[in-house]
Amino acid sequence: MMTSVRFGCCLVAKQFGVCCLLVLLAATTGAGIAVTETTPDESKKLTVTFSGVEKAELRNIQSLLDIWQFDGEDVPSLARLRFLHRKATEQIQEALRPFGYYRSTVNSQLRNEDGQWKAIYDIEPGDRIKIKQAKISVQGPGEQEEDFVTAIESAGITADAVLDQQAYEALKQSLQSTASRLGYFDAEFLQNEIQIDLASYSANVALIYETGARYKLGEVTLTQDVDWLSQELLSRFNDLEHLQYFDARDLQGLQSGLSSTEYYSEVQVSASAEDAKDLVIPVKVKLTHKNPRQFVYGVGFETDSGVRLKYGITGRRLNKNGHHYAAQVRATPIGFRLAGAYTIPTRDPRTDSFGFSSTYEREDSDVRKFNALGLGANFSFRDGLWFKSYALTYQVDQFTEDGDETTTVLLMPSMEWARTWPQDLNERINAVNGSWLRFRLRGGSDSVLSDTSFVQPTFSYKWIKTRDNGHRLIGRGSIGATWVEDFDQFPVSLRYYAGGDVSVRGYGFEKIGPSGSDGRIAGGRHLIESSIEYEIPLKDQWSVAAFVDAGDAFDNEPEIRIGVGFGVRWQSPIGPIRIDLGRSLDSPGRGNVHLHFSLGPDL
């Protein structure tokens, strides 16, 4: 179809009119642009395609290119389409410059094929410009701060390196955020520029940052909305030193320490440089109390024990000294457990406490039949990365084994050391990388209120490693041993069992271990377990996993049982929901498939 073009010129001669028409078409389409038109009034859909670039460069082009907004959409008008197409070359070249491409060329076409408009851009980015000189430094009192030095070194902006303006902007932001976090609130850029020399096709970078003086923290004032805890106890939540240098992480630690307790529903920490006097910033903490009591109830399901009911109450604050208590009952088709605890905060109320506890547990399953009553006292505290607990428990067990009923009394001192990394709970719920270690030691003596003497150490671990492609490798294991004078007097509740959701999948809950003459699993003196799991992310919060588990609970020599399988994962706000199908490979139970379900934080 012939294109009709009208313009405000008087045609003196036919030849003159043709020439003007050609000139106008050339000016309209632009150099290097081919336009082929068919039935423009009927063609309104547009497809925009690119070649020669990908990943970050392509995404930046699409974000800056005006014509891209109409990809797959109706074209508003032919004139508008041509206008956007004429702008495209310059916009594409501008979008490539932050990546160091200053000699890019664009071969662009706008055409109509079979009633479909197509805007095609063949891009040749060319060589990336290199840095000739890089003058980057931090000056002032903070020039030796490790965080500033690390930020500059990791940016990679050096002579002979390719110019990356995104890295340059990221470095500027990193310096500013570091200064804000460390209390250099008067910091400023003395020099901040990139000079481009297209003749020599090189760049000079100058970035000089003056930190100014570092601010300090002054008096900490903690204000409660009601008279909730004593000021003496509140002061123990604060480990900030008067006139220490400002560090936002210390303030976050103060806030999280108070927020993680049962006492306060809201913790607001204010420390503004605008309130500073002589570079000293006062710290103000506003505390809003929680309800004195919390009721907990729920219904759940575990493949190992069936339907689970739970009900509990927590007394968050009994007095101004922060004493609190908790009581809970859990019931399943195979038994129930009652537990109560009274806790008194000590030196550091965030982590240190002294308390008393009591438990009563009853189980009647295919594995065990017992009643156990325990009364104890414990002392817990944090020591660096380790959480340490020491306890003394008086326990009375009544259990049935081989048809005989036995009652055993034990006075057990015990200790437990646990270390979890990272320490932040939010980072442990769906962990990217991390580890968990636990060492437990308990024992008793027949010379001190016990029916038999024993020593039982147990070591458990779990680690998670995420690869660059998002795949996770998860390993865990346990090893334990029992040296006991009279094993017949040793309660079944303290023996080792293997099998189940967090043990050897492919076997039922605690179905691995020595058997008694009545057919029940009697439990073993020793334990060994290990697992390796490989998890592949899919989309959203979903992933799939394959695993191999192995282990045994035994008296003398282990007979390692192996389970293999696969499962699906969904990353919920309270931790992954895991559904696994496991198959046991060892006799007995060859070909046996078990469904396993579990929910909870990764670490």
C-alpha cells in the first residue's frame, strides 16, 4: 500500500513534490531504520525483540526503553509508535553506559508483518571502557575502620579494571551506610566523579570520603508504659557502656534482647544525632508490656504418633523481679505428657536463669510402655556462642519389659551445651547456611539415691550449606553411649531408639533397636545416626529433596539400617513443612515405604 504523507508545503512541480516526500520520509524514519508498512489502520499489536544483550544489561534496557511498555499491547497511534522507535537507539545506548559500554551500536527496524507490528533491535555493545586512574580513599578519624577498607577492596574499582557504574554507586551507598551504622554522622564526599574520555576510550574515577568525628552513646533511659519490672532488673538488659562509640548493631542487640523476652510486646529504641550534645547521643527506650498470661493450644498431626493435642499457659510476669512460669499438657493416641516450670532470671535476664521443673509422662505404644515422674532444678546461661545448662533431676520410672514391671529411682545430675549459628532466630527458621551442635551428659550413682549407676554422653549435630545456584546440602547425625551397671534397672525412657521423622526415615518412630521377648523394642545402650540430604528449589517457596539416612540403636555391635527417599518442602513463616516418602533397604522391612511429616525451623 502506498503511504500518503501530507505536509504544509505548496507543491510547485511534481518533481519537487516527490523530492520533498523522500526528504520527509528520511527525516521521519531516521538513519539506519527500515520501515515497511501494510494496512496500518488495522495493525495495532506490537512485539519488541532484542538481540546481542542479556541478563542485567537487557533488564536495564527494558526498564529505560519507552517503547517496551507497549510490548504485547495495542499501539496508541502510528505517529506515537514512530516517535518511540526514533528514541529507542539513544535510550538503548544510554542504558548500556552504566555497564561500561560507550561505543555501542544499534541496528533497529520497525515493520509490519501479517498484521503485527514488530520493533527489532540488534545491539552490538562493543568493548567496555576501562579505568585509567582510580583515586578512592576514606579520610578523617574513620579512615582505618575495617568496614570502610573492606568496602573499597571488595568494590574492585582499580586502574585497568572495566568501568562499572553500578559498582561505583554501590560503593558510595556502602560507604554512606557504614558511616551511618558506625556513628560518623557528619561524613561527606569531598570528591565524587567519573570522567569519560571517548578519544582515548578511558575513564578516571575519583571518590574521596571524609568521615568526620565519630559519635558516642550517652545515658540509656528505659521507660515502661506501666510499672512492670524493677529498674534493677531492667538495667541488666542493657550492656551498653556509657560513652562507648556508636554502633547501630549494639542498639539492635538491646532492642532484640528486650523483644525476645516474655515481658514486652513493643520495644522502641531512639538514638538520633539531632539530640546529640558534644557528639554524645542519649539513648531512649520505650517499652510496652505484654499481657500477663498467654494461653497456648493447638491440634497437629505427626506420622510417628498420630493426632496431637496441646494446651498450655504461660505466666509471663509474676512480679517485678521477672519471675515467670509455664505449664503444658500434650496428648497423643499413645500417651500424654504434663510439664511445668518456674523460672527466675539471673545475671543476664535475656539468657541466664535459675528454675524448677516437674514432668509426668505416660506412654503405651508398640515400642514402649512406661510411666515417668521427674522433679528437678536447673541453671542455664549463655557463654559466648554456647548456651549451657546444668540440672539435677529426681526421676521415678515404672516400665514394662518382657512382661515384667520394674520401678527404678534415679538422681541424675546432667549438663547440656548447645551452639547454634546463626544466633538470630529469623535467620534460623529457613536457614541459608548454618550449624547446630549439642552435647549432653547425664549420669547417676547407686550410692546416691539411685537404683543403678550409669553415665550417658550424647553428641548431635546438623549443618546446612547453600550453593550459588540455591541448592542446599543438609547433614545431621548423632552418636551416643551408655555405660550402666544394671541395664535391667535402666529406664526405657532414657534408652536409645532410632527410626522416624528426624532419625532414619523409611522406618517407623523408634522402631529400630534391640527387641525384647514380648516383641516391643527394648531400646539400646548405644546410638549412631547420620543423614545427608540434597534440596533443589523450584519456585516461590517450594523445593524438592532426596535423602539417605542410616543408623542403629544397639547393645554391642551395630547393624546399620538404611533408608532412602525423596520429599517436598514448603518454606512457611514458622519453618519448612517437610513431607517425605522413605523406603527401608534393610531386612526386616525391605520394600517398606513410610510417609513422614514434620514442621519446624531448620536450626
